[in-house]
Amino acid sequence: MDRPRDVTDFANDCARYSRYWETSAARLARLPAKPRRSAQEAEAAEAIKREARAARSGFLSAHVEAVYDRLTQNRSRFIRVEQLVYDAASLVPGLVPTRAQVAAESALLQRDKDGLEIDQGIFVSAVLASASAGRHLCHAMLLPRPEALARLPELERSGRIDLGAAEVFRKGRASYIIQKNPRHLNAEDDTTLAAAEIAVDLAILDPLTQLCVLRGDVVHSGKYRGRRVLGSGINLTHLYHGKVPFIWYLQRDLGIVNKIYRGLARPDAAPDDVTGNTREKPWIAVVEGFAIGGHCQYLLVMDYVLAAQDAFMSLPARKEGIIPGAANLRLPRFTGDRIARQAIMAERRFECDSAEGRLICDEVVPQSDMDGAMDRVVEKLTGSGVVSASANRRALRIAQEPFDLFRNYFALYALEQAYCHFSPALIENLERNWNAKGRKLD
């Protein structure tokens, strides 16, 4: 069946394009599994996928808002991105992979996957590129998670909740979030993200605190055994073994990172910087040991960064074959464009206690003084109250990163990161730079 090259009405196109995608999937299924394909078969598989993706782009260019409005009942319902992609698979068969299809591929090494989740990137990119649908999706991702709302009374009573991969507790006027994955140097992956986001929600919602502190847990092995580290970014071992789903990147940056930056939205009010309808607090990050990759990205949305003298920061995403979240958007504001390019494209490392490091870090202290320094910073930022903190944060955001700039950036990011996530270069980089073949999953 030839690829449809025109668009008509929505219902007719859903039927026509779904039949074509079903035919394409059947043709792909008749080929051997990816590791066993000959060069000719591999090229045939890529041609099938390339044509089907072109059809998805054409379909979405005409109908993305119709798809989104049907999924959300004309934007009366908020659906998070990690659910939206699977609801879309039910609404328009073949547009994106089903949950079962993604689960089947998740059993494979990253290099052995056909990259079905690239179609999720094509879909989410189109949603975010639409001003109306994209703003609504960003709004959905800024709402507190139901799990956080359910546990807020417990936090108010006890002052502490341990979520496994993250912990939140109250100390004085501050909420402290401890990210915990000590076996993997506090790396982030699909097993840690939900707990970390729930902890951030709870910290912001806690009515008894005025600001939030992000810190890493003590690690159990290796060079940094017995020390706290903020974190080592994405879990590269899980990535190599195919255990990091593509949608994880968008769930993280549209969710937890953007919540730290913009605060929590209300269902009845758009999270617009002009009208100021988010609930937010100032944030402090504590860099001990290192802040690598995604953990360095966290620093770019903080109001104050406190670092140990022997700590460092880096963005090794190029060496991993991916885009470092929103660092391309945010890092130049701190370091200027030239140094940002060196960090993102040439793996430049920043010592926290250096001229370049202090462009990101507000204060650098001896590791032995870290606990005392945290108390002093909390007191400094809350001593006179934080009544104007949210207003000042919004004023900075509207000048630096207004809502639609963020949305447009992630429309591009969703598409490009999808292809990066499944590129042969990613596997080659992980094997060369991370010795991924020699590392066990757990």
C-alpha cells in the first residue's frame, strides 16, 4: 500500500493512514529481528520506517489539534505526556506505538531496538509546536501529581516522607529533597523519576516552609564512597541496556525540572508568568562531589547554588550521543555562548572553585563546612521573609525564558532527542566512553 500524500477530513484520514501504518508494521514484522538482518534487509527496514514516519508528520501537520482535542475532551482534561502517547495509540492506531509494543522493545538492548518510540517524539513535537495544544500539555505537566496531594497531610503531620528513590523532610523554614540512587552515584533513570517528582511537589506544597533545598545522598562504593554527591545524570548502564524509555526525557524536563523553575500550576489557571498563577518557592542546590549531566542541568533552574571546593560540573551528553535537556537554552545565560558551546559540544568540565564555575555557583565552601553553609544560606534567604521571591522569579523568567520559548524549544527537542536516543552513535559512544558492554544492569 502506497503512503498517503494528501489530507482530507479527520475521520477519513484516520482510517486511511491507520491502514497504511498497519501495512507498514506488517512489512517490518516479516523481516528478521534487527540483530539478524542482512545489509539489504536493514536498508529495507529503514526505508519502511522512514516512509511511515513521513506519513505521521504529514498527518499531524493537518490534524494534531484534532487529535489532542479528542484525547483531552477539548482540553477539559489534563493528561500527562507519558499517558498521552499511549492514549493516542488507541485513538489513531499506528500513529504511535502501543504500550505493549514499547514493552516488548524494552526487553531488548538499546542497539537491538527498531526505535518505535521515535514516533512518540514525532507526535509530542507536533503537540508542543501547536500553541494551544502545547500550552495545555505544559500546563498538565506542571500540575501536582495525585500521589503528592494524597501524601501532603502525612508530610504536614510528620515533617518527613521517604519515597525510596527520594526523600523530603522539613528542617526549620526549608524543605529538603534528597535524591537517592547510591549504587549508581545517584543517577536518574526510570526507577527514580516518579519519586523525585513527588518529592518536589511535596516540598513546594508544604505550607510550613518557605524555600527548598536539593541535595544528593551518600554513595556506597567507588571513589566517592561515604560521600554525598549531587548526581551523575542519566543512568548510562540502564540506557545501554534499553531500560530508559524515550518518553522519560520529556517526562523529566516538562515535569520535575520545569516545576522547580516555574512552580506548580492550578487546574483552573494557566501557568502564565504574567498573571503569576503558579505556586512556587526559591530553590537552593547543593553540589557535593559532582553534578554531571542532568544534575548539572538542575543547577540552571536554581535560585542559589552552594558548592564544595573540590566539586565539579559537566555536561557530557555529546559523548553520550544525546541533547542535554534544556542546557542549550539555559547555559548561555550563565556562561555566555562560547563557553556554553565548549561545555555542550566539547565536553568542557567546570571546577566549581574556578572563575567559570562561579558563573554557575553562588558560593563555594570547604566540604567540611557544607552543613553550616546550608544553614547560613537558608537563613540569609528567609531571614527577611520571601514575600517577593515568587514575583522576582517570574520577572526573571519572563525576560529570559517565557512560556512559549520553553514550549518551542521542547517541540524541537522532542523530535531531535527521539532520533538521538535510537542512533547508532549513542551505542558506539556508550561502548567507547562508558565501557557499557562490561557493566552489569544491577
